[in-house]
Amino acid sequence: MNISIGNDHAGPDYKQAIVNMLKERGHQVTNHGTDTLDSVDYPDFAHKVGQDVDNHAADLGVVICGSAQGVSMTVNKYQNVRGAVCWTKEIAGLAREHNNANIICIPARFTSIPQAIAMVETFLDTEFAGGRHANRVNKIACS
């Protein structure tokens, strides 16, 4: 699977740990994030991930910032993106199962690295349930 990942200065350690896990699982990773703690603007990285998922250059995406709110707002500007702010692996699973989320938005200042890894693993391993949820998901996109 192709995974696009982006982060601001709140998440370089999170990103590296997640990238390592993704590669260990055999996924290809496109890294749009910063590797330093120097202040950067989260939309610059989130837009790249949103574009990758929107254009089907990536199957799924991961974005990381302090609260996850800014990156979520940014990626959700794209028609084919459903970005979900997740803070537990249960929320990550429900975002995939019920909402067919394709980008997980992680709040680095409110989760630990092990929690973030567990959330991404759950996000990747959970399938969309379809059925009654498909009708709801179809109503999300603007035409």
C-alpha cells in the first residue's frame, strides 16, 4: 500500500516512528513532513498529503500536528478525502469502519508515540463496513 505522511514541528519523532512501522509492514511511504523541531506551517505539509490521497497517488494518508485540528481542516478541503482526528485506536477503527476515512489526523501533543503507532496500525487494518454506512459516507462529499 502507498501511504502519504506529513507533519509539522510537533511531530517529527511521531512521523519517524510511524514511517519505521509502515516500512516494516511492507508499505511504501511518501514523506512530506519536516524532520526538525523548527517552526513550520502545517498546511504546507497537509496539502501535499491531501493532494496525494485526492489524486490516488496514495491509498491512505497520515498527518500530524499539535492538536490535529489544523491538518484535519486542511486535508478535508479535498473532494476525495475524509480526514479523521483520532486520539485512540478505537476512534481510528471506527473512522475507517463507519466513515471510510482515508487520512488519519494525529494530535502529537495529546497522544504518545506508542498510541499513535497503535492508531495507525488499527487504521490500516480496519476495513470499511459499507452497508448503511456507505449511504452516509456518500452524503459527505459536495458535488
